Amino acid sequence: MHGFITKTIDLRNGTPEAKRREILEYFEKTWEIDEKLYSQLNSDDIFYHRGDPLRHVLLFYLGHTAAFFINKLFLAKIIDTRVNHEFESIFAIGVDEMSWDDLNEKHYNWPAVSAVHDYRNKVKELLINIIQTLPLELPITWDHPFWIIMMGIEHERIHLETSSVLIRQLPLNEVTAGKFGTICTESGEAPKNEMLPVSGSEMKLGKKYDHPLYGWDNEYGKHTEEVPDFKASKFLISNGEFLQFIKEDGYNTENYWTEEGWNWRNFKQAQMPLFWRKEGDQYSLRLVAEEIPMPWNWPVEVNYLEAKAYCNWKTAKAGKTFRLPTEAEWIRLTEVCKVPDVPDWKTAPGNINLEKYSSPCPVDMFKNGDFYDVMGNVWQWTETPITGYAGFKVHPMYDDFSTPTFDGKHNLIKGGSWISTGNEATLHARYAFRRHFYQHAGFRIVESETPLKIQNDEYETDTEVANSCENMWGENSATNFSKQLAQEILEITGKPQDLELLDLNADTGRLAFELAPYFKKITAIDFSARFIRMPIQLQEKGFMRYIVKDEGELVYYREVVLSDTGLDEDKDKILFMQDNANNLKPIYTGYDIIVAPNVLEELTCPILFLKSIHERLNDNGLLIIASTYDWEANNIKSEHWPGGFKLDGEPVTSFDGIKSILSENFTLENTPFDLPLMLRKSSRIVEQRLSEVSIWRKKQ
Amino acid sequence: MHGFITKTIDLRNGTPEAKRREILEYFEKTWEIDEKLYSQLNSDDIFYHRGDPLRHVLLFYLGHTAAFFINKLFLAKIIDTRVNHEFESIFAIGVDEMSWDDLNEKHYNWPAVSAVHDYRNKVKELLINIIQTLPLELPITWDHPFWIIMMGIEHERIHLETSSVLIRQLPLNEVTAGKFGTICTESGEAPKNEMLPVSGSEMKLGKKYDHPLYGWDNEYGKHTEEVPDFKASKFLISNGEFLQFIKEDGYNTENYWTEEGWNWRNFKQAQMPLFWRKEGDQYSLRLVAEEIPMPWNWPVEVNYLEAKAYCNWKTAKAGKTFRLPTEAEWIRLTEVCKVPDVPDWKTAPGNINLEKYSSPCPVDMFKNGDFYDVMGNVWQWTETPITGYAGFKVHPMYDDFSTPTFDGKHNLIKGGSWISTGNEATLHARYAFRRHFYQHAGFRIVESETPLKIQNDEYETDTEVANSCENMWGENSATNFSKQLAQEILEITGKPQDLELLDLNADTGRLAFELAPYFKKITAIDFSARFIRMPIQLQEKGFMRYIVKDEGELVYYREVVLSDTGLDEDKDKILFMQDNANNLKPIYTGYDIIVAPNVLEELTCPILFLKSIHERLNDNGLLIIASTYDWEANNIKSEHWPGGFKLDGEPVTSFDGIKSILSENFTLENTPFDLPLMLRKSSRIVEQRLSEVSIWRKKQ
């Protein structure tokens, strides 16, 4: 396999023509090794079999990696003609991410293997031509056409690995050994494992956008996490160690399993890892294309649910807390073990990149620092469900690579396996699978008394909340109502520093954040907890995410990072609370300024509010009302409207009505003026509301 | 009464200080005669009685004419303090316009008469002060503060007459005769009436906005109507003539009555006119404050329903068509009889303006040309329900004076009565009442074979239709989508003159009207007849009216006059038709240009439309699509969307999807561009949609 060894490309340094040659070679080797993988199938018939009942037939993957190139080049408008419209449809979408209890009932009319090979050849020819002729200047950045070519190559390398897992699931008599490199032949008893200390550190995760290597969108951004000291097992957990869990009836003891794990175990009736075989008392291990007597000193390969059950079994036995590492702990381990990243390799620092074996190998063979297999051998499950780091942006040409997995149900695997190449072999690689899913993956355990804190940064999909985020925090700041209102308020109040302000329509918090630097304390109330959990997230995590509509079913993924807005320093002066502005708790009183931004029209009884709000305000305090006067009879009984009706036959405008109610306790301070409030509904639809701002001073 | 004779003021000619004195005198005389009217009540107690069970107690009207001044001055911000907040509420709204079968169940706590007199005195003092001190420059136009003062005066003069009708309905023992001028004492047998010819003419109705006299908003505008030759009765119908109808059982013969009339007759169990009394065989007549033996030669006073029944009885007997005059016929009668208008009077041309009697008088006493009582004696019912003339605008300080009566249920009375003064006595006066209502009103009959054509120009209140009118025809033309799209179309097509165009979303028609001058023929289709009846009205009547929301329940009344837009000349090139753009009738074919403005997103199946629309188009013809791509899953099944979804995992934009469907039969002609479409929802809410315009040429 040595002729196939490659590394992912440095996209920033070098000359364009040398880069063009490098990329062409990288493409050709990727294409070739992908096809070589399927040489392990006994015959073309096997292409129509499934390695896993929940995945496509193998032929799909042969076509898919080629069709992907064309689909992305077409989408990016680098090409304007398709190679084969039909193939680029049927080979478009994998069935990778479904639940284990969700059966694929679809029927496909798969073409002949030879037709797919013909198709691959045409695509290959086209790609070689494009790589040779497309204008190329360095650096190759996200929006560079060659980024799309790198995307296709790295995508094919992912499938090299995932297809090898599918082939590993075929019946043994359908595959031929020895066609795809050399397996490790060393095996023996499991070495005695031990827990070694790892010093903690403040970890800064995430890749910069100017990093020289290709990366998937989920690798970029910034995430800071404090990792306390912990202990980690010197070796990956071996088959030998895992056997003890089986012997102690681990697969039949519900207590060891998470609820999700136990459900899976029952559905599968699992009694041992998927690739284990048992005949009488003899265990053996299925590799990709052969079975070997169980190598007890190789890493056990399991899913997350099994790994977690093992940890819980071990915790129960030892009275100490064992679990899997978090992503940050795994990164910390690479730091203390000084594991080099791909550009610094002469050779791979472990059984990875197809540089050593075409199989796992003993857990005590490749050392990194005091530990073994920090990189390579098999992937290592972590406790961490994948999310984007703060600053995450979706790559527009592959907008569903990452975001569908940001659901709290996909855990990261780290470290790569013997067949992980290209981007997969980099330290920054972040792949994540459903927790029941099988890859060439095992685990290392850690011991830590620090409670596990799992981030869950889903994209807000509640349309109203997400639209509010966009309106308050989106990029179109020229029409940002909250920013403009804040400026108007500060012009009136100066920058008092020692005053307390009550915001009665916090919504997703922009106004409060804008005002926080200039006030002693801000209480920001919203009627709905749905809304204020977003600014609370901004306070706690520093970012929030949401989805807004483009057109039809198409969406944009948005992220707001508080520090990017410059509003993070005084965030802790704000207290976001859920309450009803029409029925506030008694504690909300004694304010110097009360702001009611577009909240009158949302109250059950605006009149009651106007009659009583002075009670919450200090003498000489200011009441600032912004309102669109949009009294809808469906929401507010007309007898509760302050205006917008005829009284004694004459029209009473909303403003006049408000003035007449407030004049008992307030004097009007300004000439009311309009501020526009833009409510985005989709890329082509925006509602503009004019909100009138009036400022009232409480009489003494 | 001669000391009280006034005429409404010329508001354009003269000097400011003379005008100020004139207005002050007009105000003071109005005030005084209004109070004098109530001197006919026997005691203050009678103020708490009702003349009509469906109207307020008389005290209301005493307070109302004063409170009206204050309410209007306050609304117009001429004063900023009220005189008596409570009085200005309880004396605000009359109960004038209710249906005869609608009972007033409200209870009022009416104040003491002396308190109301005190209030009137304060208001009078304030008004005198205002009239003496308010800056005054001529001319006094609609928006002039003195217009509001004139409004108050003319309003009081209306109530002078209507209150006299209420007093006429009190029991005889509650009133004292002889306190309000002198009644006519001449009476005798009814003269023989005859039908005299009146030559027809094209009549131009409506007052110009620079007319020197005060007018209510409904008097202004332009209305043209062809009046064919007709005959009119020389005299008003007398009590004597009407008696014959009663004797021939007219009140009990359903055939003579309209359905509305018969319902009223049954509800009231009416057997003769309201003010007739019958004891044994003796008839007498109730006047305002006395009863007199029936003066058979005086005009009968009835409501429209009785007058109409009389005409139908007469038609049935004579075999010729008798009816009431229309408004235009009455105006024509004033022309042929050369009846002068108020500024040209030395004395009144009939029993009007309180210049002759405080009662009706014989129908053969005051001659105008060959006819009698064209002006004065009693009002004359017409066949014409009141509407605004084309160009009608609501006066913003009294926006419900006219528009609530534009409902097809209020018929005009013309000519004035013996107590009609001020504006009421002018030729332009246009008062209208529910058809069952009583005033000092009778009728003249006309004979005409021309079918009666009643205008019915209600204000469109269907929110969607009215908003479309406003968006297409309202004043904000800078953002008028239809105008802009028309300009874009004309830039592409030139101004071809000989081509036929199909507009597939006529809506309220603006695009078709904009394009009509430059095409041979335009077919404008809309899915809904609700919408196209508006542009059809523009074609047929030259104007349309609608109501749009201001805030809360407050609205604006709008009118569009086609000739004001300059789009009237080619209106007849347009054929507005109702049809479904997704299932067009076969006749709609052979067009040179098809425009589909924002209609794709309204279709059940946009894909079907895109696949088949070329069949309607000539070779080389143009298809112009404007769309917001707003496919809503609620309206259109997602399999019918042309784009805005993911296909084979990749996003397909709406434009790309449309392009891929159309490319079989069309080539794209332009770089698609966006046009903004502003959808007004209220004064403070506008939705902006971006519609993308793409132009496609049909392949040969």
C-alpha cells in the first residue's frame, strides 16, 4: 500500500503549478484506492448486497463518490453540464444517519457495475481536465473553486473508511482477503492497563479560517473550555479487558446501560461486540475481509453505548467514576503526549493513514508520550456530542454536512483508525456518529470526579424566536430597531452608570445588551421563556445559533458570537427574567428608567399597564414607550385599547389615548418620533413596522 | 322671524375683518334661533321626552349642537382644553341613522336643563372669543380653522330642522303654538296636477373645491350623467292627491310597495302619513306645534317608501311609468326653471329659509319657471341613494358625516323645506336619509320610460381587495410595483401597438391599465372576481372607492379616479376576465406577450404552469415572470414547487428550478432582477416582498 500513502494538501504555501500537480496526484491516488477497496468483493454481484440493512448497497458508494464531485461542481457553477443526470440523482444521497430502529423501505433500480465504472471513468477524466486547467491562485480558501475539488477528494476518503466498515459487515464468503494491504499478524494476551495522570489546562479548541489544510466547516471557530486534571488509561480498552465485562454479564445488566443503550441492546439482542464471533468457547474477530482468532491485545471495537456501559460497569466495581474522555480531554492528551499533526509528520505517529497495517494492531504497539494509540489504531469515542464551535459557519456548498448532526445525538470520535487518511488523519478532524453506530472505533477510559457538562448547541428552529434573533442580532444593523432605540435612550439619559433600568420586552435581548455598559443594572423581562433563553445563552456560552428561512424549504444557518458585537463585557449586569408586563411581580420596582419596546400591543390590557406603570418608577424617572399601536381585536379586547377607535364619535388616535391616560402621572418629554422595525420572514419577505417612541417623565 | 334671516357665508370674497363680522353674526343668529326652537316646549320637563322612540330625548339636541363645536375644535387642535368633558361625551353622538326596527335600549343620566343652558352659554362665549381672535385670512378653505367654525354653524342649522321634526312628533299638549314664527293659514282644495315636459341634457353634477360656500364633503367631485327627456308633475303631490291612494286601499295593497316598504308598513301598521290625524271622517294635519284641519292643497309629507308606493299605484292605474325623480333630474329641473342659488337671492325663491312661513304652504303658491316648489315648501324624495361623486374626499375632521350613508340605503332629498337654512338652502345641498325616515319631506312625480339605473358606489371593505387597490393605485407611486413592472416591460418590448398581451394576475388592474396605451389588446385574468370587479368599475364608472386601515378601528376612505391617473384613454383595450391561470380556458391563446406577475406562488401547481404556458404564446413571444418564490407548504404541495428545496441533497433555488423547466421551450432573455412589492397593511405596517423578474423568449 506504500504507493498509496498521501497527506492532505497545504493549500496556502507553494507555487500554483506545484500545487496543481500535488492536487492532481492526491486526486488520482484517492480515486484509485477507493476503487481498490472494492477489489475485496468476490464478484460484481456483491455490489448489490448491503453491508448493513440500514445502509445502501455497496454499488451506491462506488457511484456516490464520483457523483458527489459532479453535484458539487455543478452547484458551485464550476461546470454547467452534468455527466449523467440520472446517476447524479440516484447516487446523490446516502442513508448514513438514520436511527437503528428505522428501516429503509425504499427500492432502487441500481445500474450495472460496469456502467458505474464507465461513469467513474468519465468523471475522473473530467476532474483531471478541470484540475489541469482551472485557474489556480494561492491561497485556496473556502470560496476558491479548488476548495470544491478538495471537498470531493476528502469526501471520497471518508467513504473509503466507511465503505470498509460496510464490507466488514458482509458475509465472509462474499469477500477475498489480501487484496487491500496487509493486516497485522501480531496478537497475544491483553496487557495490563493502568490509569495515568494528565494535567489539566484551559483548552482553546477550533481551527482558524486561515489554517493551511482543508477542513470541514465544523472544525472552525473558537471554543474555550477548562479541563481539570484527570486520569486516562494508558492503552485503549482491549478485547481482553472487554471480555471481563461480558463475563460479568454486562450485556444483560440494565444498570450499566444508559436508557438509549439498553433500548439498543434489546433491539439488537446484543451479547458481544458486532465484529466478535464465538464458536463454543472460542472467540474470533471479523476484520474487513477475513476472520482471525481473537487478538486479545487489540483494541475492542464497539459503539458508544457499549463503551459507556463498560465505563459504568467499571465505575460500579471500583467505586470511582470512569467514563469516556471529552473532546477537550482528548485534545489535552494529544498536547501532553506531543502528538504531531499531519504537516509535521515524516511518518504517521501510529497505526493510521494506511501507513502501518490494513487492520488494527495491539494496543501496546504505538506509543505517544506515556500513552499508546492517542492517534490511530481505532477511533476513540468521546462523551461529547458534536456542535459547532462559537464562530461556526456553514459551508454554503455543503450546508448539510455538519448541521444535521448538531442535535445532541451524534458523539464525536477522535484519533482516527488504521484506514483514516487525508483530513481524517488530522488532529482537527471532527467526525461524529449516532451513538449506536459502528465504525472502526473503540475507546480509552478516563477517571475524573469533575461532573460531565455536555454542551447542547442546537440551532433554534422556533420560527418566531429565530426571526427575533435575526431581527435583533442579524447583520443588517442599519435598520436594527434595538440598536437605534438604545442610541435614542442614551441620548436622553446620557450615560448615567448609576441608574437601574427595566426593559419590559427583552425578546432576544439586544436592547438590554446595548444598554448594559451605561447602566448599573438592567432587568430585562419577557413574557416568554422561549425568547429569553437565547440571550441567557449569549451570557452563558457567548453565542447562539438559529435557522432562518431562505425560500421554500431552504434555510440559512446563523450564529451570533457575543464578543463579535462588542457587547460581552457588561453582559452580567443584565438579569433576564420571565414575567408578564401586565402583571409584574412586586419585586420589579424602584427603577430609574422603564422601557416598554413594542410591548403595549402584546398585552392583554394596555390601559391597565399605562395606569399603573408609574408605581414601578422612581420620582422623575423616565418611561420610554415604543409602540406600533397594532391593537388587534383578536388579541386585545377593544375596551382595553388606549386608542385607535372613535370615542363620542371622534377619532382618538393611539398616541392621544396614551397621552390622556399617562398625563395623570407623567409629562411628555419629547416630540414622539418613528423608528422602523424590520421583521424578516424570508429572504424575499420583510415586514416593516413603524414604532412610535414617546418619552414620559414621572411627576414628583 | 325676519330678524333671524341669514344666508350661508361667501368664504372667498371680501376682507378678513368684514368676514369675521359676518361669521360672528351668522354664528350668533344660528345659536339664538336654535334655542328659540325649543321655546315651543311647554316646560323643561318636555326636554326629557322623545319625539321619536328611536331618537334621543330633546335635551340631547340642545346640548349636542354646542358640544359638537367643542369636539371638532378640540379634534382640529384649535383649542386644547375642553369646556366640560362629561357633556362633550354624553352630547356627542346622535341616534339618527338607525333602522326603524332597531330599538334604543340605552339609558342615559341626562343633566338638568339649566346646566345645559349654562354649558351652552360657556361654549357660546368661547366661540365668540375664538371668532373674534383666531387669525383669519381668506379664502377659508377645507383645512382653514374657520372651516371648523362654519362646520359647527351649519351642523347646528341641520339640527334646527331635524329637531323641529322631533318636536312635531311630541304629543300636542306638550308644545305651545305661535312661539316660532307664523304658520301659513291659506288652504283649500288640491289643485289639479299635470305632467309637464322637461328637456333632457348631459348633466354635470358636483361642486368644485374652490366653490365660495361652505359644503359638506359629499357635495364635491364630478359626476356626469345623461338625463333623457322626462315629464314632471307641475306641483308637489298634495295631501288631496295622496288621499286618493289611501281611499283606493294603497296602504293595504302589497303590490304597490317595495319589499322594504311593505315590511315597514307591516311593522308600523301604517294607514296614512305620520302627521295626518283622522277623527271620524275628518282629517287634520299635525304641524310642529299645532294641529290644523287638513289643508288638501299643501304637499303631502311622507317617507320614500310611501312616496314610492304612491308612484307604483299611479303606474298600475295609468299604464305609464311614474316614479320619483333622480338627483340629476331634480337638478335638471332647477336648470330649466332657472332657480337661483343662495348667493344670487334677494329673497328666497320659495317657502324656504324661514323667509315665508313656519310651516308648509299650498303647492301652487311659489312658482319656479313652469313648475312650483322646485325649491322649498317640503323636501322632495329622490330615487337616488347617496354616494360620493367621483373625486369625493372625506373631510378629515368629520370623517363619518357622509361615508356611513354611502350604503345604498340612504336616499337623497332635494329642494329644502320651509325651515331649511344655511347650507340646506343651497342647490348643492345633498342630505340623505334612510328610506323609512320622516322629515318635512314630500315628493314630486316624474314620468319616464328610461329604466332607472341606480349607482351603488359603496366603499370596498374586503381587506384583501382594498389593500390591493391601495398598493396598486394608492399615492406612493415610487414603490408601485405594477408601474415599475410596466416600465420594464415597455423597455423590452418597445411600444409595439400591434401586439396582444395576456396578464395572468390582474388583481385590481394597474398593470393592465399601464400597458394598455402600447398594446393592441390586453386580456387580464384574475382567479378571483372579487378583485377584477374593481378595475371593471374603473372602466365603467371611472372611479372606485375603498377603505384602508389606519390604526386599531380607525380607517381612511380612499377614492381613485381613473382620469386623474391619465390611464383612462385606452381602458377599453383591456378585457378583465376571471379564470384560473393553472387551468386557462382554451380561448386564451395566441398572445405575443404573457406576463405572470406574482402569480406562480398562488397556483396549485406552478410546475404544470411552467411546462404548458408556451402553448398560449406565439413563436418568439415573451414570457415575463415576476415571483416572490413564496411557496408555502400550506398552499402548494411541495412536489409542485419548481424550486426552493433540496434535490438529491443539493439546494435547488426557485430560479434554477424554473429555468430548468422553462429551458425546453424558452431561452432566458435577461439577467433577472428584483422589484420591490409593498403590501400596506395599516398606517404603521407594510410588508415588503422582493419579486424577481425574469424574461423568457419562446423558441421557434
